[in-house]
Amino acid sequence: MSISSEDEEDVPEAVLEAGMMKDLKSQEIAQVWEVVTRLRREVEHYWSTSDFYQGESEHVKEALSSVKRKLILVMELIRNKELALT
């Protein structure tokens, strides 16, 4: 089996095209990888932010519960004082 002169001319061009396709695919993969990395960092940021605000929410709930207990205690003291005065 012999290669004609036309086939010989096409071989380097085909090799170049394959190399370019490989480079284009590599570039596309690199770009997609950058997007994935950026999205992963963004998700981590939002998880961290969510954790922070969840902690703040728990703190506020505890503070509110404490205020309610103190308010109940003060109301009982006022009622007892009113009863003692009558």
C-alpha cells in the first residue's frame, strides 16, 4: 500500500488540525475547570455565610429566651409587690 503525494500533503495538515483540536479541547477543559473552581469557591463562601448567620440566629434566639425569662420574673415580682401592698 503506497501513499500518494496528495495523501502526504494531507498528513501534516491533519496532524496540525488534530493538535489544534487537542489544544482547543484542552483550553475548553481548562476554562470549564476554572468555572467549576470558581463555583466551588462561591458555594463554600455561601455555606460559610450561612453557618455564620445560623450561629447569629441561635444567639438571638438564646438572647430572646433570656429576655422572656427575665420579663416573667419581673412581672412576678411586680405582682407579688402589688399583692403585698394591698
